Amino acid sequence: METPFVRIDVDVLARNIDRMAAAVRERGLALRPHVKTHKIPRIARMQLDAGAVGLTVATIGEAEVFVAEGATDVFIAYPLWLTPDRAARLERLVRSARVSFGVDSVESATHAARTLGAAASRLEVLVEVDSGHHRSGAAPEDAASVAEAARAGGLRVAGVFTFPGHSYAPGAPEQAALQEREALRTAAAGLEAAGFVVERRSGGSTPSVLATAADGATEVRPGVYVFGDAQQLALGRCDPDDIALTVVATVVSRHPGPDGATHLVLDAGSKVLGSDRPAWTPGFGCIAGRPGAVIVALSEHHATVSWPADEPAPARGSLLDVIPNHVCLVLNLVDEVVAVTASGSERWPVAARGKNS
Amino acid sequence: METPFVRIDVDVLARNIDRMAAAVRERGLALRPHVKTHKIPRIARMQLDAGAVGLTVATIGEAEVFVAEGATDVFIAYPLWLTPDRAARLERLVRSARVSFGVDSVESATHAARTLGAAASRLEVLVEVDSGHHRSGAAPEDAASVAEAARAGGLRVAGVFTFPGHSYAPGAPEQAALQEREALRTAAAGLEAAGFVVERRSGGSTPSVLATAADGATEVRPGVYVFGDAQQLALGRCDPDDIALTVVATVVSRHPGPDGATHLVLDAGSKVLGSDRPAWTPGFGCIAGRPGAVIVALSEHHATVSWPADEPAPARGSLLDVIPNHVCLVLNLVDEVVAVTASGSERWPVAARGKNS
């Protein structure tokens, strides 16, 4: 394949999948990995074979892709606002799989139930609560009233969930995991007091999952752990050897940069790397095997790399492996990846690319 | 279509295309619009019908799409590093169209000529020079030696080009246009002294194009002007009425935010809006018709909007039009758009989506 292309090391991928499966099992939790990270049915199959109880997706469109490929239990971890079209799609999905989705207000629960009509009883909902990320999610103490609205409309309430997205900062995962625990316990207690059986308390992100306490969550939904990325490296949540995905790029230009560094230009830009760039990452991505090199500027088809002055800079035409900042964006930008094993390589289609709705 | 989806107002689009064509014509310049912005052959056709002399693309893959749809003159404004496969693709392209591409070093020019072999004489190159953006491009005074290397290898040298990308900052476009002028003049003078006929001096970005002097450039390559976006609004380079593209999103959640504002959550995140966020834009995007509302946080499927305290916030289920920060990223994230006119709407495929190589 011509650069830029996405390369997956299947052995590292398999090790990441097995390691997380074992770590989550040891903690007495169920693993329901978020497949928005990879969007590839083949990888979901590896996760299920390693013991995942089901899949997490972000959209109905992603659910449709994975159910068509054989998934039998999908959780759309998103506060859906149902339209008649979305309700019809959910009704079709639930003929082939167990399907649950999120509600985070009395209004959205009531609206979902009304829009689904008779199909409501075949779908499960989990009440989303806010554990400190302040994105979507009801206050934990309001979860019971949301659950009651869902039940009144005929939906089956399976439990509560939260996303501790504020775990994405240095030093933050442990505190976020504690807040997640409190939010899930408060919400679940509210539901139980209102007569619900809380089957699932769902939490977990890649940064916080290993700090998850089993008296908070019953299941966790990490996604990025399959590949790792420059954000996880910066958070200390994976090692360079754990990186299973890189974007292979060609050095197309080079010039003297400031401070004696050489500046290289790679043919991988924001249209394949994504442009997420938290303040706590060193740049717009890293170079595998070259910890001193950093992507200091990114445009659509150019990554400018500052190369350490004390290392010989690669020549034009060299191929480099870029570790993207946020790997979930990368898989949404390519139609296929090159999956490499010791015995050869093959192309895997990114079947759920672009399934935003 | 279900949200999030991309909506194009065809009347505004046509007005933007005509206005830029007229402004560039008045300045005595040729217009060669960059179609990486839209990736839609139908829109390229509108630009050519309005008088564009040809198209600019970023990759061979984009060139292949537009030539297959009838374009007869494409400029790949990128310092390509040719492989045998890329050379074969260029050779196929040049059977159907006039094709030019960029070189920015003696080494890449020599390598391109050698890799193309006998086909070199059918392809044109322009020498890329750096006018202050410090990305790719030779120093203007080195352009002649690059051109000589290209000529020695049998390539036809058509001229010089630059991208004044440092025009993307408040107050910067005029100064960037001056630097562009100087860089193009210096480079062209060098080529002329070495015996080249400089047919094309190519410059221009949407922020700087109207400051381009005809004694610097002969042609300009703006891209974003067809749609406008939140960056161009922040730079004062378009008005709210000029915005031709929005991402239609649903309000899925709302909560009290800090400072009395209501926080809304929309179902459009970085996987459809892109996550470019220069420090000089107010947020991760704006809401059409609501200048006080700003996207304060963005994740893959959530945009958090801070709604002005003195305006009633939309209810859950409402549709809002999001103006993305950088529209070029959006078109690379969807397979089709909804094109709306006074008489109805139709779907246009984004034929060059994902053509990164």
C-alpha cells in the first residue's frame, strides 16, 4: 500500500486483548469493550473469543455493522434521541441481538418509549449518569426518576452507566475511578430503592479501568487498550512495546529547523492522523522507536517532525511509523488497514468507518 | 437523513464560487481552486464553469477521482516522493489530463525524474518554495537549482508555487500575502536567470487571496472559500451569510452549566466535525444563527455547547446547524452530503473522501 496507511501488529494487538481480558477477569468484572476504537469486526471477534460478554458501540450504525457480522449483545452507550427511523432500526436490530442503549433524562426516556411503541419491551436501557466528566448523563441521585420514566413507557431497565472521561489527564485516572464508583453506587442504590433489579453497573475507560473497584462497576467498557496511542503513552497507561497501530508515512521534505533540529515533513496529516491534541501530549503524535522526535505541526497532508539534533535524521523517501495521539479518530479515516503477523500481512476492512448515526 | 449529516446550501455555494471567480479575475489572476476542501466533482464542475483554469488537489488519489470525472488540468500541489507505483499512476493520469506536481529539493526532483523514466517529459513540475509558513518548500533563492535538477531529468518545469499557510491567524493575511509575493518573485527571477520560462507563479489561500498582488502570483489556489467555516469567520474572511455548509445535529442532552449558561450536548462530535481548534477560534465550532453559542468541548460523538444565559435554550430533540471550525476535515468524514436548493434537495457523493495517497 502507498503511504500514508494504517499498519496493525496483530501479535501486539492479541497480547493487548488478552492482557486486558485477564486483568478485568481478575477484578471480578465483565468486559464489554468499546469497538468505536477499531470499527473492525475481526478485532471484535478476537475480543469476544477472549471472554468479552458483549460489545459497546457509540451509534446505531455501528451496532448494525457488528450485529450483521455476528455480534449477539450490543450496548449503544449513548443517550439516543429516537426518531421513527431510529426506532425502526432498533426494532430490526433486536430481532438478531440483545440490544441496550442509554437514556439520561425523564424526557428522553419517555420519548424513546413512545417512539418505540410496542417494540419498547424488547429493548433494554441503562440510565447514564455523570461521574464528573460533565458531558451527558443525569445526576446520580436523579437516575431513579429516569428509570421510572423508562419503565412506565414499557422499556426494560437493565442498570446504570457512566463514562469517566475526565480520566484523560495526567494523574487523573485514580480520582476519576473513585468518582465513577460513587456515581454508579449512588445511582444503583436509587434504582434499587425504587424497586429495580440493577443487573449492570457499567463504567470504565482505558485510563481508569485498572483502578475500577468491583463494588462500583459490574462491567467496564475500555476501547483504546487494543492499540494504545500517544495519549495513553503520555498518561503512562501503556508502554512503547504495547503500541499495536501506527500510520506508516514517507519523509517527503526536510529542512534545518530552529535550535539545530532537523524538520522533516511526512505525508501523513490530519486527514489520516486526526488532530486531537490535548495540552499534555508532547505534540500531534510521536514516531515509533524515536522518543525524541515529535510532531510539532500538523496540516491536512503534512506532519512536521522536529528530529533530535543528536540523531541522524532520516533521508527523503524513508518510511516512518507514526503513533497517533488518538487512535479512535484514525480508524474512522481509512477504509482498510494492513494487518501484519509473523507469517505475512492481509488487509482488513474498517467496516464501521463513518457510521456516525 | 439522520443526524449528524452535512448540509450544503447550493445557492450560497454558487454565490461564493461566482464572487471569488470575479474577484480573482478583476485582479488579473487565474483561479485554480483547491478541491481537497470539498472532494465533490459536482462542485469542481461549478468552479470550472465559473472560469477556473484547472483544479488543485493534494494527492494523486484526488487527481484520479477528478480526472475520471472529466477534469483536464490538475495540479498536485504537494512535494511528491515518487515510488514506482506512484509514477505508474501519474503516467496513467497524464493520458487523460494535463498533470503538474510539486518538487521542493534537488533530491526529490532528481528522484521523480528517474522514477518516471520516459514518462517524465509528459509531466510538469512546479518548484515549491517556502514563503514563511515553514512547512515544505525550498528557500526561494534555491528554486533554480531544483528546477535545473528537474530539467536535467527530463521533466518540464512550468513554474513555482508556495502556500502562505501562516495567513491563518488574525491580522496575518496581508503580511503573508506580501511574503508570498516576495517568495514567488525571488524564485521566478532565479528560474528566469537560469533560462526557464516561468509560466505559472502559483500562490494563494482563502485568507490571503484577496490581498494577492498580480506582480507576485499569476494564479491562486484558495479552497475553503466555497463553504466558509468558523475559522474564516474568526479571521473576518467571510460573513455568517456566506456559510454554505453546516453539520446538522440533534440536541440529545442538556444540563445547567457553569455561570448560568445551559449546556447542550449535540450528536455531532470530532468524527464528523474534525477537531482542529486554533487558539484564535472561540471553540470547536459555532452554531448558525446563534453567535453567542459556542462548542466548548468536543469528543467523538458529543459536542458540548454553552448556550447564552439570556436566550432560551433549545429543547432535546431540536436540530441545530453547526458551523465547523475547519470545513476541509468535514468532507473527509462523510460519504455524501445533502445539497439543498430552493426547489428541493439531493444527495451528492463525496467521491474523493479518504483519498490520502
